[in-house]
Amino acid sequence: MQAFQSFHSIPNVRASALSLLLFIGGLCAFTAQADSGDGKALYNENCAICHGEDGSGGMGIPLSSASFLDAASTHYIKQTIRLGRP
């Protein structure tokens, strides 16, 4: 639990993690939608409704949590962005 608390106490680390997710989302979406490379706009349009505008969660899991970032592989994140979740 300490890692989770310290993660949230360092805004730059949290912002960097979210930026990385948005960047990955933009790259993956770019391959599917060559006319749009804006990861933040794609995240807001497709992900924020469930995961929150800042990735802090809601109906969906908190994408910016240390436990999620530690557990989810890059492959899993890319596949989920590309294919979605059931």
C-alpha cells in the first residue's frame, strides 16, 4: 500500500504515467485512424467516460494507479487500447 500512496504523492510521476498511457493510446489509435494522432483527444473520446479524465478511475479501473501500472504489461495495454475490453 505504501507504493500506492507514494505514487499518488508525487504528481510528476502520476502525470508521467498518464502521459505514457495517452502516448501509447495515440500510437495505437494512429495505426487504426491514420488521420488522428492526438492521443489525449482519443483518450477523452473513447476512454475517459469509464477511466476518468485523468485516469483516476470511475466505472473503469484507475489507469494511473501504481498497482495497475505494475501489473499491466505493455502488450496488454496496447492490445486493450487496440481491441477494447468485453
